[in-house]
Amino acid sequence: MGKLFGYARVSSTDQNLTIQLESLNKVKCDVIREEKQTGTSMVDRKELKTLLAFIGEDDVLVVTRLDRLGRSVLDLHRIVEQLKSKKAHLRVLEQSVDTTTPEGRAFFGMLSVFAEFETDIRRSRQLEGIAKAKEEGKYSGRKSEISSEQVKELKNSGMGATAISKELGISRASVYRLLKSV
């Protein structure tokens, strides 16, 4: 067996990594990387990307729980496919996943589906809570930092939606929404 590469992650800066780090040290990981970043996307997860770049044949990526690695089935499977292409493996301590065995691979597949389902339920509850708060007049969303007039001026100067979104640092969907409100 190669090296053990430990990965610990929490979603926000006020959360603590101590328990994960203790578990990874207990199994004697050779390298441990940690970060405070959301797991719903792979986009700003530099430490995980670093581990995946350096992991090699017979090495094992170790996490304490599957949801520390990712929240979507697609991201989890991409990570496992990347490991597989390098002939490396995944080990999840608390959920007894070990992709070196057929049983471990099957269990990984089931767990990843449930992890995404849990995320979807949480998102649905959050949206329900926001809708209820709006209904009661207790939630108005974030104050807009960009006015529809700014967007309209840029549009009238000949800029397209993509250029406007880059200029103002907002999404194209926001550009279209602000143009509708004018």
C-alpha cells in the first residue's frame, strides 16, 4: 500500500476541524490537508485539488465522512474516477468505505446517493423557511449593490450581457433580471 493522504473539511470559518484531524492522525496519514470551504462545489477547494494532484498509484485518500469530501453524487464520482485513473483508492473512516474492495465500491455508490439526497432536503427546507419568512414580512433578501440603472447604462453603451456581468462582477442571470426591472 502507498501513502495515506488525509483530507479534512468544514463548510465555514467558525466550524472546527479538530475531531476530523484527530481521526486522520489516529490512522497515521502521511499527509493531511485541511480547508474551510463549502462541499457543494469543487470550485475553491484548493487543498483537495492539491491532494488529488499528488496522489499516486496505491495511495489512499482518507476522509472521516463522505460528506466531508463532497455533497453531490457527481462530484463524489468524479473524485473517485480521478483516484481510479491514478490507481489510487478512497477510504471513509466513519462509514467503512474502502474502494479497494467490491463491497466498498458498492457501499460508496449508495452512500453518495444518500449524501446528495440529504443536501437536497436541506436546501428544500431552507427555501421553505425563506418563503415563510417572506410571507410574514421578515425576509427581504440581500440589498442589491448594483442598480438596474447601472446595468441599463452599460447595455445602452453597447455592452452585451456577458461583458456587463464581468464589468459589475455579477451573473448574467442578474444582468437579465435587472434589465427586466427597468
